[in-house]
Amino acid sequence: MTRKSIVAALCACLLGVLATMAAAQHFAFRTYGLSEGLKSLSVRYIVQDAEGSLIICTEGGVYRYDGADFKRIVFNASDEQYVTGAARDNEGRVWFSTLRGLYTMDRTGVHAIPEPPAGFDFDLHATLTALPSEHGRLYFVSRRTLYVAEQRSAGWIVVPGFSPELVREHPQLKDITFVAGQDDRLWVGCGFEICSFSAAAGLHIYGAAENLPQQRWRVAFADSKHRLWVRSEASLYRLDRDAKAFVPAGLSLPSGALAARGTAIVEDKQGRILINLGEGLARLEGGNWNVLQGGEDLPVRMIDTLFVDRQGSVWVGWNGKGLGRWLGYDDTVNWTTMNGLRSDIVWNFARDRRDRMWVATESGLEMIEAGSRSIRQRAASSRIPLHRVQSIAMAADGHFWTGSDDGSVFDYDPATGEGHKVAQLTGVFQILRDSSGRMWICTLNGLYVVAPDNPSRSVQMITGNEAPSGQVYVGVEDKHNALWFIAGGGLFRLTGGTWTKIELPAAYHPTLSAQLSIGNDGTFWISGNEPNLVHLRVRGNKAELLEPIPWASGDAKVFLVKTDSRGWIWAGTGEGLYLFNGSRWSHCGVEDGLVWNDINSNSFYEDKDGTVWIGTSGGMTHFVHPEHLFTQEQLTAQIAEVKIGEKPLTLFHEGEVPWGRDSLTAHLVSTDFQRESSITFRYRMVGLEEDWQDTPQHDLRYPALPAGKYRLEVVAVDEGTGRKSETASAEFRILPPWWKTRTMWAVYILSPLLLCLLVWRWSVRFFVQRQRHLEAIVQERTRELEQEKRELLKARQELQIQATHDSLTGLLNRGAIMEHLEQEVERARREGATFALLLLDIDHFKRVNDTWGHSAGDYVLREYARRLGALARPYDVVGRYGGEEMMMLLPGLTRLTASTRLPELHAELCAEPIGCSGHYINITCSIGVSWYELGRSTAQRLIDLADDALYRAKDEGRNRIVFADEDVPDMAAMRN
């Protein structure tokens, strides 16, 4: 063997050793099987659909898992249920193949893809893929030939993936072993080589020239770093981005490890590659493969498939053993008796000066070398029978002091494995080393101390009125070097040699093995009994309660309270860990990777790198990323299915459902698989109830709902972390039954009315003829009465006219016109208005009587009155004042408008001669005008003023208008 080959072999051996260093670590999985509804336990492929549910493809069918249960998906009527391949395309559709069929699944259901002319013939490890750069296309291998399913307007069709010309030119393309996609490039296993094809670059074949051995390559995977991983049953190779040749990637793996039934390559959320092996799996960490052995690190030896979901959870398809989910993936490492511990009951931790981790268990001390994850049991020594070690603390000389529940206290040298007993006390709870080097021992029978300058290492019991006595559980030192102890008698402080008992709130009740911790803000966290944990602030010698702790009033008894370097509070209970980061609480349990939920007292240790060790009654857990406990993603809630009876409702539109007696059922989903056991739902049916209800169940049932419009609202709640989802809702409407439809309500309302109408018609029919007779009599008498009434009204009207109108002119008579004048004066006074009063007199009327006779004079008066009435406005009032004098009331007439209105009236009144008995008589008239003035005018005063103005008009020559007001100019010049 050459030197070069020897070096290579040694390197390979060294890498193999590195790859198996973690053989003693243990990782927790939750296994899903028959009891969860997964009836076929041989899981072949896992795909996550667009809604977040997992599609589990097995040798016995396809199942959907949504965090609640597994439901089988029926996709054909035959017995062919063996799934040979599965993938998800860019549109969120899930594809899977059987031995003789290809199917796609979307929200509307499962659809079979039409077969090519040769028919489908998939091998047991078929590969399906979609290029990220393409839509509506899926590539698959059948009969060693590459095909592509394309979506057309008429549906899906299947065509060859390579043209006949390309296949003739490259015969390797007749023997396709796998297909994978990377960006816009298609990778296929072609014979004993690997081919790359893209529309831009064409076909490129990788073989021996590219450092790729001739093998039957079974699978390829493109990671987030644009590297391509290819795998056969014997080799694992990698093609880096922009590289021309492949490089071997599995040299550090054990020989023959790649010979697995299924060949899986996945990438976790941290960008690390995981592969399954013949037994177990391997994860690439820092360039080396960390091999996890099946049956030691993992609960099952053989793994058929791997899958990483959107949250980063790793799922494992066990060979014939169901489905597994890695709990606390990349966040926790667990140890139990299955992988090295002598006892699962872990009480305490400490690191020695060589950075070795020492674990105090029920069986004694155990050790993990620095940089290792393998447990090494302490060598036995008859002189130091360590067992049931409750507490461990490092003394100033680097020795460990251990305390057991039998009261024994030992000084143990981790360097030599030798030691001696310091004291025999009663039931040690804790050993504490303070900043001055003193060792404090908390026991069932009091508090003891050993001074650092005491050569005999003799223990001294603490006594005194204010000192703790009886059961002393735990002590801590604050940043001012004061010591605090919680005991059965309360809380005690030691400052400068002086003991002080702190007055605790009345609401606090101490409990056996109470725990104490001081936060970074100087406040105190103390476990107790109802509430199980309190938050206190000490002022002087008195403690006061701060905010209540939401979960501390339940049954979760607190056995551990510690503060880490971040200031986080760690509270260990029988139900797991509760952590407080200063703003909110978060719960951590078995579902988060914790080895066991029952936390032991004092079983907390924080390393320099911030990682945390926790001991339980079922093993111990190393939290390598505690910060992830507060970085959960947004919680989601879905209403996956709503049915009334067997009729599903459309969740995306408001549905209308005929009324029936069937119950409503709804299936609730939250695809946060990491916290699935901690998620509950709040729900209400708006339209039926307003209050929210809580349920841990994923299925709701409502009895038959009455007619109406409803909205089912659901919120997912993670009580452990306080997360809540957005409200998911489904709206629908229950139509009323036929007897409550609008038509029937109309019938209900109209039927009594129609019945009453019929009864009424029947009852009045008897009286119809008599009524008609009576109506005839009444009509006749009515006609007589109406005739009499008309005559009476006519007579009354005539009398009214006679009483108020002048018989000759038809105008209002003197009494009526005077009454109107009084009314107008009153109105003007009330409203502050004005009006004009006109007295009109025909000039030389006596000459008319003397010349043509009194009949002609009467005719002239009638025509004169007619003209005057025609010239009046609708609201003007005209009457005969006496003889040939007329009175006219003009409401609203002002002095300004009178200058045009009155001349026009005067001109129109006397414009035409009056024809009488073949003669034409020319007439003129004189007009006297007076105005109503507020507060100074009465009816009689207006008449007197107008009369004076009329006589002045006659004196001044007649045929003119004269105003009673001296300020108004004479208008004689404006007469006709």
C-alpha cells in the first residue's frame, strides 16, 4: 500500500470515528401508528400540501394528517394502494404514483392522470418532480422513460419528456432511473451516468470524466446552496454550484451504510443535509457526518423516508413501524438508561475544572467528557459509597461536595476519584458554596455551614432566634453577597453576620422542598402551595406580592425555580417546564423535546455558552438552543370541513342548506405540529350564541340548527406559549322548513282573513235584498233632501250676497267694505304692513242722469264698477261706498309702486267711453288716496284722509289722483 493510500485510509478511519462519536446521545420522537388512525405502517413518502397538512404515502394507501388524526384518502376503486412516489408541484398540488397509476390532488379532490400509449409502469422507488421555473408541468419516470404531465385547457395530458431525436442521439435517455429539478435545469439518472438538461444549455452528461463513478443512481436532491446531491446504494456525491465535476460526499460514513431500502436526502431548516442509512440516519454537521444509530440514538433502526416540514420539524418514515416526528429537533439532546445513564432520576449537575459535566443521579455520580456526549460512569470506591445524590457543588479546592437524601455529605475529588465523608446529617436538600467559599448545607433538620478556613471541615449548625431552623430547602446568594434561604419557617436573610426573618404575604403558603430564586431585577420567585409560584419584592423586612402568575393556581406543583444569565425564570413542575422571559410565559414539555415532564428539584445547570441542562425522573435533557422556546411561529387555525349531515358546505362562499334534522359537524385544524398536543380551540356559532367555548377536540358537533344565518368562528390557542391564531370563520345559511317559508307565512296570515271574508259575505247575503230596498228608499229620500239642501244653499247664498253686495253694481256694499277695511287695518297693525285706501268718484255724474236719464246713469255705474273690479288684483278689495263713490283697498301698495300702479289704474278705468242705448258717454273720475301708517291710522282716519284728498281733486279740476300725504307730489299731470 502506498503512503498516499495509507494516509487516505487513516483519514477515512478518523472521519468514521468522528461520525460515530455521538452514539450515546438519545433523541426523542413521537410515533404515530394504528391508534392515531395510520393503518398502514410502512411509510414511503411524506408531502405537505398547500394548507399545511401532511400527506402520508404508504404501502397501503394515502393518508392526510392535520394535527388531529389520520384520514385515509380514497383515490381509486381498485385495490391498488401501494404508493411508489410522491411530490408537490409549484401550484400546491400533491402528486403520487402507484404501480399502475398517476394521480394529482387539490382542494377539489383526487384526479387520475390519463395514461400514455404504453401505459404506466412505475418501479417501487419512482421519482416525481416539478421544475421551480415551470408551472402546470410534472416530470416522472415510467418504464425507464421520462414523461411530463402538462395541464391543458381540456385537462391533463402525458407526453414524452425528451424528443425522439434527442433519445436517438443519446441512448442513455432510454434508461432513466430518477428525475429531479433544480431551478430551470432537469436532472435525470441516465443508465450509469447522470444527465442534465435545460432549454438554454441543452443536454450535458456527467460520468467518469466528471469524477462520477458508473453506478445506478437512485435519487438526487438540490439544496438551498444550489448544490446537487446524488445517491446510489453505494455512494453519495455532490456537485457544488458552478462546479464542473462531482466530489465524493460520503467517505466518512460507515462502510455499506448507504445501502438502505429507501434513499432519502433532505435539508433541515438550518441548512444541514440529512440522509437515511441502512440502520439509522446521518446529519452533515461542519463538514462531518453525525451518524445516529438506529436502536440507540433513534427508537427504530430502519428508516424509509425523511421529510422536513415548513416549521422545520423532521419527520421519519419508520420501516413497518409507522411515522415519527423528531421532538425538539436541533434544540434538545436527551440521556436515559437506554443510552448510558445508570438511573433515570437525575438530581443535579456540575462542571469540574477540566470542563467535564458531572451528573448527580439516584445511582451516584456520572460524567460526560468535555466535547463528548457519551456517559461515563464513575468508578466505584468502597470508601465513598455515593448513591441517591441530591446535590453537588464545587468547593474552592476543585473538589465536589455531594449531599444525599440519607444525609451523607462527601468530599469527592473528580481528578482521582477518591474522597471522604464530611458529615452524616439528615436528608440533604442542597449544598451551596457562597462567594466567600463557605459551604452551606440545607437539610431536613436545619442549616449547616463549613467555613473555608476550617481544617477539620467540621459542620456547624446555624442557630438563633432569627435564623432558619427545621426544614431548610434551598439557598441563593444575591448580587450584594447577601444569602437568602427558604425554609419551612419562611424566608430568611443573612447580611454581614445578621439573620433577619422576612415577613411573607398572608397569601403565600410554603410547601415541602420549596424553591427560591432571585431575578436579575432583584425580585424573588418562590414556590409554594396555592399559588404554586409567587413573585415577590422585598422592601426592608417585608415581602410584597407582585403580579399573579397565570398558570400557578392549577395543579402544576413547582419543584424547581432558577434564574439563568438571560434573566429568564425556569420553573420545573410535574407537567414540564414553564419559562418566563420577562414579558410572557412559555411551556416546554415532552412534545418540545424534553425527555420527561416530571422535573426534579435543583436539577438545573447553565453552561457558559447559555445552554441549559435539566434533570427529571425520566432522564436528563440538554437544551442547546433555549432561545427557540420563545421563537414559535404565528399560530394558524383552519376550519377544514363543515358538514350538515353528510352534505359538506363550501368554506369559501356563503352556502345555503335546506333545513333538516341532521347535526352540524366541523373539523378544526391547526398545523403547528411541534405544539400539537398543547393546542386547544376557542369557538362560537354567531347567530346561535355569543359566548366563546373552549375545547381540546378537533371536531365540533351542533344539533340540528334552526333556520337562520350563521358564522362559525374558531381561534387556535397554545396555552403553553400564550399564542393565539387569527379567527377562522365559515359562514352559511340554514333555509327555513317548508312550513316556515314566506309563502306559508303569507298563507297563515291570509287564511284567517279569507275565512273572515267568507263568513262576512255569507252573513250579509241574507240582508242584500232588504238592503237594496232600503237603499232605494234612502236614495229617493236623499235626492229629495239634496234638492232641498241645494235650494236652501242657493237661497242662503243669495241672502249672503244681498247682505254684503250692492244690488246695482255687484260690488261689496258699504257695510261689507267697511268690515274689510277694519280687518285690513288689524292685519297691517299685527304684521307691520301697509296698504292704500282709494275713494273713487265719477266726475259730473249728475249730468249723466240729467242728460240721459237714471237708467243710463245706473248702466254707467254698473260698467264703471265692472271695470274697477277687473282692474283689481286677486287680493284687492272693491266696494260701493255710496252713490257714485267707490272704495278700493290695495294691500302692500307703497308710495314707490303707487307712482306707476295708480296712474295705470286711473287711465284704464276711464280710457273708453261707455256705450248705452246707442250713445257713448265719456266719463272721468277723481281719486283720493290715503295710506295706513303704523300706530297713527284707524279705519275712520283713513277714510277721512282719502275723502279730503278726493275733494281736493275735485276742487283742483277733477279727473286726477290726489294723495292725502302732502309729501307726495300732485299727479294731475299724469291723468288721461
